[in-house]
Amino acid sequence: MTDEDASKDRFFAEAGALADKMIAAHGKDFAMGTLVLAARWIAEGKSFANRPQGQAVQ
């Protein structure tokens, strides 16, 4: 396994753990919607870090 493969595996595990936390706190629909929205933002080149806290999600 390359360093890049190991890094990708760690990020995948982190994403899975976050999804599990979201499901436990708010249910599957919330978790799926959040992850789909995140994928959409990535595709559109939007930044997660630059969004002010409390700003409505669009």
C-alpha cells in the first residue's frame, strides 16, 4: 500500500465515523443529505471553510 492509499483509507474511515455520528444524532436522512450536499459543493468548487457560522445552507 502506498502512502497515498493509506491517506485515502484514513480519510474514508474519518468520513465513515462522521456519518455514523450524524446518523446517531439526527438519522439517516440528515446524514445522506449532508453528504450529498457536500459532494455538490465539491463539484461546484465551493469552500466549506469560508462559510460564516450560522449562514443558511443553499
